[in-house]
Amino acid sequence: MSDLYSDPLGTAVLAAAKIAEITGKPKHDVALVMGSGWMPATDALGKPTHEFPVTDVPGFPAPTVVGHGGLIRSYEIDGANGKIQALVFLGRTHLYEGKGLEPVVHGARTAVKAGCKVIVLTNACGGINRDYKVGQPVLIRDHISMTATSPLIGADFVDLTDLYSKRIRELIKREDPSLAEGVYVHWRGPAYETPAEINMLRTVGADLVGMSTVPEAIAAHALGAEVLGISLVTNAAAGVTGEKLSHTEVMEAGKAAAGRMGELLAKVLKQL
């Protein structure tokens, strides 16, 4: 039996095999990782063919964060060129939980080993760009890592120039030209940023800040998958409005925007 920490890729292969066994599907085509407040958006995808706890699959710890469901779902969706088998992870592990980096990226690696060519990573984030409004989805076009961590170990030199697929972003913007694109900052958390830190991040070119997505994107890209990142602005970042930040606010904003988020995800999958 592989161990997640000593053999992360081997464990991802075992996890993918378990998902195939549970769902009866030899492979999936696309995966979605749902961030804080995004769970209601999955209603637009229809009824899943299968749903099971992440703990039924090797390598996945139980969720510890409110708003992260700890479930895996499998969907069959009508796409532009036939049926799409979609794997949906309701919840994720964060770096701030202190479990190490391997559990953080295990879902992304498992999805690729399950056959997924495209990984859609969603998150709730703070809006640094003053033009962004609460409840607005923003496509991630690039990122800045403030955690000094990477899921890659050794001389594994991976080009991240097109980490967030330009091809997929262009497809989506044909469906919804109003979508903005921005630069996302990965902040370790769990403490939110200070107003001074937000000013620093704005100065270096950041539009969004959150506590997820970047390690998963790198891990999936390194294994050959195309990556799409979508941030939901659930609050203005520290110092932008003078209001205090709370996780409850993040969850409420996510629920309020669930309808639009679901429609957006449905369009994404059909285009892919």
C-alpha cells in the first residue's frame, strides 16, 4: 500500500483506481474542485451519478474547514461533442491546516490519474482590485505565490508560462465576455492579510488573494493537465473598505452568487 507522503503519485494512482471502482467509470474527462461557498453551484450540473465521502478514497483526510463538504461526486454531462464524465471534489485541504503539502494537491493529482485532461479550480477570495465587486467571478490569468512552497520536488523544472490555460479562458469569455481576468496571490493563512500587506500585494500587481488553488494548479499542470482557475470575490480585501473580515461573510457571499456560479460552470464544462 502506497503512502501519501512517501509515494504521492503512487497513492494518486490508487485513489484513481478506487474512484473507477466506485463509479464504474474507467476514466473521467474533467475535474472541478469546489472552494468555500461554491457547493450550491453544483446544482446546475444536474444529479450526480455517484456521491461518496473523500475518506472512502486512499490519501484523502477528513475535511476540517466549515463550508468544505468532504464529498466526491461523479456526473455525466451533455457536452458539445458528446457525454462528459465530470469528477467534482466538494472541498479541499489547505496549507494552513498543517497537514503538509501532499494532502493539499492530492485531489488534483488523483483527478489527472483518473484521466482528467482539464482541472477546474474554484475558490473564494478577497478582492484587492478596487474595480471588483463582491459576488463577482474572476478568471485567474496568473498567480503570485507568497508561501514559498511547491508540490514539485527535485530537479523537476516545469514551465508555468501558460499555467492557467489561455485557450480555455478564451473559450469561456466567448460565452461571457463580461468576465474579468486577474492575478491571484496565494496566502498561507489562516490569518487574513493586514491592510499594509494588501497594499504591498497591490503594488506588485495582485488583483485577488486567497489561501488555496496555486499548489493544486502547479501539481496538475506538471502532470500534463490544462488548468482553469476561477475566483469568486466574496469580500473586499483588508483595508479596501475599512470593514473587518470573517469566514461567515465569505460563505454568505458564496451562497448569494451560487446561481451565477452554477451557470458559469455548466457553460465551462460544455465548452470543454
